[in-house]
Amino acid sequence: MQAKNTKSLFHFLTEVMSRLSDGEISVEEAKAQAIVAQQANNILKYELERARLLMQLDIHNQNQNFKRLELREAESTAFDKTNV
């Protein structure tokens, strides 16, 4: 699976449904693939929420009456440097 966005993820899921109805894969295999697809969807939702938060922070930081806030880049920080 090489889904890169919601459109390709949806295409993958419709392929799974088609293969299941044609009897090419078992119900258990279809369930396992659906679980993996759901995890991919969770990551897409996370990215959308993160983008929304970054936009809100930008608006917040443009107001001179508010303290400037920064979002820590947890994904680019090594786990052993969590105090940074």
C-alpha cells in the first residue's frame, strides 16, 4: 500500500471491499487491512489538526497583546532530548 492522501486511501479501501466481495481475500484479511487503513487515516487527521493549530498560533502571535507561543517540534527532537 502506498497511500499518500485521502483519495488514495479511499481507493485502497474500495479495492479491499471489491476483493472481499469477489472472494479473493478472507474476512480476516479484509479486517486486518481495514485496521491498518484506519491507522493511516488517524495520521492524516493528526496532520490536519496540526496544520489547524499552526494557523491558530500564527493568528495568536500576530496580536501584540498576547504572549508569543511556539509549538515544540516533537517529531524532529530526539527522544533523549525531551527537556530541550
